[in-house]
Amino acid sequence: MKTKPLFLIVTPSFNQAKFIAQTIDSVICQTGDFDIFYVVMDGGSSDGTVKILKAAEQKTFKNKSLSLQSFKFQSQKDKGQTDAINKGIKFFDEQMKIKNLKLDKDSLVIFAYINSDDYYLPNAFSQVVTAFKKESNKQWLVADSLIVDENGKNIQNLVRIYKQMLRKIYQFFPSLLFILNPIPQPSTFISYQAIKEIGQFDVNLRFVMDYQYWLRMQKKYGLPIFLNTALSSFRIHGLSKGGSQFEKQFAEQFKVARKYCHNMAFLLLHQAHNWVTTTIYRFLK
């Protein structure tokens, strides 16, 4: 069955009652000529998150073209963020089978995951659809992302500018991905076809399951579509992994790079970049 473009959005969640309502609203309030199937996979929160999820489920509407509800959630113990993302993808597949629905091979289905403390900016999905239709041979898209604090105030503008510059270099030097990760996860969108071909996110990775997935995508499909505009806000706060455990994150990132890259010069540059970045982060904190 041929459908309008469809977004499959997954949010892994655990005890983020302070932020998750904004995350949900940023998805379900996107407007344009597309459908949205949004699922929150909650790890058994005990802080009021489930109450917020129930209220959101009551507000949302039926996806008329697919007869699928546009918002669903599950709350049960999982093995962490990566496991929750994989479960969200599996849940969508199961719903399609239950409804006995099959997507046309030419249907544009786009996957993304947004963490429960981040959020999309208005008109983000419309821009993604336009870009994918314009470059239909591409299987993924990378855009800019704001960096905000717990109150939504823009922070670390120099870091954002630095990553913008790195992405410009990356467009002409794909091997840069072996040295560092200039790709903002909340502003990355992948065709569902590619997700099915590449497979699940690696549950053995706690911090850089996204970075590893970018390496897998690049190996099979080459460079993504690049958009210079910001499509999301990435939030840094005291309890966020990126804000409190960056040293562990960079250590895991290097292990992944070493698995996919066998160029010693690139790996040495990767280590050097990690050292400089962690030093700067310590100073900023």
C-alpha cells in the first residue's frame, strides 16, 4: 500500500519526568503532509513519567492512513537505552503485522530516535521529508542541533560552531568519522529500509551505540544528506550521560573506532582529539 511519508520515532525513557512532556510534544506537534508513528519505550520509571505517558496517549489521534495509533508506550524493565531503541523498532514491526499492513517498496519511511530529555524544533520533519525526496538515492540525513541546558537555554555555542565546521570537512573527507564524531544524534534520520538492512543497534554499547551505527551506515551507504539548519535541541544537564560521564563515553568511542578503522594514524588522531576534548570539558565544568 502506498502511503504518505511516515516517521517512525522511538524515545527510550527512564525517570525523565522533568523533560519528557516537552520531548513528546515536539514529536506529536510536527505538522506537514506525513504520518507519525511514535513509541516511547520506558524502562519502568518511578518518577511520574508513566502518568505523563498515559496522558499523552489519551490526547493523540489515530493514524488514518495506516490505521495505527500515532502514539504508544510501554513501561517495563529493559536492559538500557540501546535495548529500548531496538524494542521500539520491533514494536513497530509487530504492529504492522497485527494490522496486516505492508508498506509499498516506494514508500518513504524514516526512522529516528529522540532521547527523553531532548526535543525536536518546529517544522523539523517537513524539512527532512523535502530533503529525502530531493536526494532519493540517500539513505540517511544529518542536520545541525542546538545545545541547551536543563531550562532550554542555548549553551556551548562554540562547541556547536566547531561541530558545524567539522561536518563541512566530513562532507569531503569521510574518514574523519574514524577520528571523531561530528554527527548530532537527535538530528539524524535514517530510512527504515536501511534500518532493516543494517540491523539493530548494538546492546553491548552504553554510550556510543549511535556512533557505531553511523560507521555502519557510512560503510554500506556512504555519506548522508547534510542540512545546515538545526532540527533539534540536545540537552545537557547533571544527570545526562553526555554531561556527567563524558570520559567513559570517549573511551567506549575509541574502542568502536578501533574495531572499524585499521589506520594507525587515524586512531592516534582519535586518541589525541579525545584527550583535548575531555580536557576542555573539564575546564567548562
